Amino acid sequence: MAAPTTERPASTSETRELAPAHRGNRAGPALLTVLTWILGIGFFFPILWMVLSAFKKETDAYTSPPTLFFTPTLEQFQTVFSSGIGPYLLNSLFATVMSTVFVLLFAVPAAYAVSLRPVKKTQDVLFFFISTKMLPVVAAIVPIYVVVNNIGMLDNIWTLVVLYTAMNLPIAVWMMRSFFQEVPKELLEAASMDGASLWRSMREVVLPVVSPGIAATSLICVIFAWNEFFFAVNLTAATAATVPVFLVGFITSEGLYFAKLCAAATMCALPVVIAGWIAQNKLVQGLSFGAVK
């Protein structure tokens, strides 16, 4: 019969040797957290400075060194409201919402077709979609301007709706395709065996599964359409001008009205921030959709 073995307890010196390793393992996540906060604050700081400058007077907003302590005022926001920002906000809202709706109406069926019902030339179709984003917008503005002018659609908000739809459609198709590819094929097979039509399968089976992806795609399209400037400044004048065109009005030959510009930019960014805050849960689900099997 073998004699029982006894384990020698670790000595104090061995314990001291293991302690630094444990401290090193704990310091890694803490250091990563600190670096993440520093990076996040670095990205957010320009936005914070813009909001703070919106509550300053012009004499305090454009100083060197910057003025850190000041008396807040709403004078700049009152000036922005009196400058007639309302029609610009309505134009941006209409063009953004309508173009996003049209993008989803076209992109969802197209992405469904190229992902769940692929054909022989599917890869060629996908390359054609993304190749339309390779042409610089400035290279196409002249023919677009000529066509829009000939059909009498200059300074018309529907012109921007059509252009924004065409601008965001390729990105939406590629994004939605990645979400559709994560839909389990067993769901479609079960729906087909139950006698569900293609439209019913898509409406009651596929769309609820990819709804986070639709929300993420919608928010991306909203941001791109809301911030678009080049088409708006070249194809609109007084009737259909959007928010980015309104912001340029604060840069004049008399100087830069920095505080008023910050106030206007804060007001113009607020709708997109609110939309992102409302859709944040769906956005996180959409961006992580299919990441974990």
C-alpha cells in the first residue's frame, strides 16, 4: 500500500512571486478601460466645445486663448431662430425621411434576392451596386445639373429625394445583404413547408428577424442624407435648401460668426442625435447581428 502523499503548503516567498502576476492581469483591463475613456472623450470633446460655444457671446467664443469661464446666454439661439431656420429644417427632414423610406423599399427586396435567392450573376450585381460609389460626386455634378435643369427640377426638394435615394441605395443593399445572410435557412424551409407564400415568408418570418439590421441601415441612411451638402448647395437656392446650406450662411465676407455657427450646428445636429438615441437598442443589435452563433 502506497504511503499517502502530503502537499507542502506554498511558502511566503512563492506567494510573493505569484502576487505581481495577478496584479498584472488586473492592471490590463483597467488600463484598457482608461484608454477607452480617453479615446471616447477625445472624440466627444469637439462636440462638447461646440455646444459650450453656442451659449457664449461672440466676444467670448472667438478668443485666444479660449475662454473657459463665461456667463451662459441664449442670444445666439434666438438669432438662429430669427434667421429663418424653420424651412431649412423642414426641407432636410422631408428629404431625409422620404429618401430613407424609398431606400428601404428598394434595398430590402434587393438584398433578400441577392442573399437568400442568389442567381448566377449575383456577384456581378453586387459589384455594380458598390461600383456606383467609386465615382466622385464632383465628377458627376455637371451632367446631373444639366439633366435637372432641362426637366425643370432645379431648386426642388424632390430632386434631393431622388439623389439621396440613389446615393444611399448601394450601401443599404450591402448592409442588408449581410443581415439577410444570417437568417437561418431552416426558418424559410419551415415556412415553405407550411404553404407560406414568398411575400408572407418575408413579411412574417424574415423581416422580424432582421429588424435590428433594418434599424441600423435606416440610421446610417438618415445620417448620410441629413449631412449631405454638395448636391444641396449646387442644385437648390431658396426654396429647397437644406440645413447644411443654412450653416454656410454664417460664414460671410464680414467674418466668421463663431458662436452663432455653433448654435446653429447644435440645433441642426440635435434631430440626428435624438434619432440615434431612440434607435440605440436596435442599432447595437443590428451592428452585432450574427456576431455570435
